[in-house]
Amino acid sequence: MISQWMRKVNGGNQSNWMGLELKYPERQKSLLHIAKIRIGAYWTAQRMANARIIDGAYKSECPFCKMKTPETVEHILLDCGRWTA
């Protein structure tokens, strides 16, 4: 879903993300999270459970809203009641 949106808005690698860090230094941590999401390096609970870093129950359950759905980037941004409020 997010990748479809990126294609629609032509948000591939044409944006100057480094320039944003310089322009908004107070947003550096947030921009780092966005960059990790863009390159597929963001560790969700599902990914940590698959790597056996946390309890395996989180392969299919969001640790924040407790929905029986894995915590994915799409879930965090669009569905999770703890993050979308």
C-alpha cells in the first residue's frame, strides 16, 4: 500500500532527504525513522519476533493496540489505534 503511494507521487529516490536534515535539524530522529522505512530497515515487532529477539506472539499481534494483526509499517501508519489517534 505504501509502495503504491510512493509510485503514485513519484517519491522514489528523487527527493533530497539529506537536505531535510539540514533544514529541520530538530526533526533528525523522525527523518531517520522515515529513511529506515523507505529502505526496508525499520524493525517492527513482527520482524523482531521473526528474528527471535522478542516473544513469538508478536508475529501475529500488535504489541501496542493488541489487535490480532502483525505490526507492519502499514498497520502503524494506517490502522493502529495507539499511533493514529
